[in-house]
Amino acid sequence: MTQFNIYAAKARLSKLIQKALLGEEVIITRNNKPVVKIVPLRPPKRTRKLGTAKGLVTIAPDFDAPQI
């Protein structure tokens, strides 16, 4: 975990963003109290479209028949 005050964070913003992208926790402080944490954004989850595999899966008529 790395902490920077606001003034230092302004001067090193691109480096702080790079650290966050690499997985390091970056905290920005004001008066030695944490106020902001820089974290990378996660890509949005794609919404699933129902019915896209329709007709691709077939089930045998005797799928639940006892096997001997």
C-alpha cells in the first residue's frame, strides 16, 4: 500500500495510475488521513443474449431410460 498526499499525487498522477493498474493499492491522503483509493476499473460484464444456442443442442428421446 502506497500513500501520497494530494500535492504529491498531482505531480505523479500517471505513475500512480500505472501502479494501480499493476495491482498496487494507492491511497491519496489529506492532512495524513486517507481520502481516496485509486483502483483500476473492471471491464463491464457482457449481458447474455438468451436463445443464441437454440437448435444446437439435441436430447435423445430416451435420455432418461434406465441403462442395462
